[in-house]
Amino acid sequence: MFTQTCPQVKQKHLAFIPATRLQQSFVAAAEKSTLLWLAERTPRWINSDYLTLLGFVAQCLAGVCYALARWNHYALLPGIVFLALNWLGDSLDGTLARVRNCQRPRYGFYVDHIVDTFAAFFLMGGLALSGYIHPAIALGMLIAFLMLSIEAYLATYTLGRFQLSYWKFGPTEIRLLLAAGNLALFRWPTAKVLGARLRLLDVGGAIGIGGMALMLVVSAIQHTRTLYREERIS
């Protein structure tokens, strides 16, 4: 395995302990092998910061493609390409840092997830403007995502475990669903549910909101119970 030491990374605040990463999604094993293979072959001039920037820009451009699809549905196709580039940048940056022994746990955690927050706004904003989904549902998806993210970050701080997936679903599965949805919109922009004709993404978005809300409630109850037991007042 190719490694690269980073003597320029100053080791300060040694009391900081990185959280345990919990990734148990459907594609986790295959994804990990793929990312390791890519990290070992990434040119030396490319570093994790470049990849983080790539992931951010790509997700923002995916949102732009959704917005442009309001006037030309073929804009959904480059949107799939940008979702793939978002996966590459967002997933490979941390793996590359670990393979090259260039980890910056606090910096990496903060930058990666604050960037995800801004990028999610652009992606859902583009969806809201696309005409393929009701803006209220797009907003609901953004709110549910942010609330679930807050729960994950709080659990990371209090329990030392960073939850990357819930019930076998993680960011990669979400990207795959979005890409499949883009293709499906060419043939099935609407779906018939209980006799009513609804927009396909309205149905998918409503299911997504419900799923994330359920994950949030269940995780909050579980983590509250765990913390209560660990800090029980005698």
C-alpha cells in the first residue's frame, strides 16, 4: 500500500480522540475496497483538500442541473455525472488521508461536514426549482437531512461513534437513488398512487422524509437511553 508521511502536519491537542466510524451500508464493503484502490493510485499532487473541493463543487453543479432541468430535461444527465464526481471527492478525501498517513481529524471532520451542509442546500435548492418536485417537499428533505446530521454529530461528540449509515443506507445509496431517479424521470415523471397521479419525486421525497424522520427518532431514543445508563445518578 502506498503511504506518504506528512511531517508538516503539526500534532497539537493530543487529548483529541477521533470517533469510531460506523459504516454498515449495503455497498460499504465494495466501496471501501474501491476507495483504497483509488487512493493507492491517486497522483501525489492531488491531496484531500482538492478532493473535498471537487465533491463540494460537483454537488453544487448537480443542483444547478436540477434547476436547469425545468427548461430542458436533458440537464438531468450531466446531473448524474456530477453526483458521481461528488461521490469521488466526498468519499475519497478521507481515505486518501488515511492511506498517506496525513490525517487531520478535527480539521477533516469539521471541513468535510460543513461543506456537506452548504452543498445539501444547493442540491435541494436546485431540486426545488426543477419543477419535478414540490418546493415544500424539497425543503422538507433538506430539514430532515440537517436534523439527522445534527443527531449524528451530537452522538459523535457524546458517544465517540460517528454514524455514517442508518439501516444499511448511507450517502452512497442516496446518490444511487438520485441517479436512478434522474433516469426514471425521462419515462415516468409521474406515478399513480391510490388512484391519484403524483409527481415521481414528490412520492420519493415524501418517502425519504418519512424514512429520515423515523431514523432520527429511533436514533435519538437509543442514544438518549445509552447516555442515561452511562451517566445514571446513583
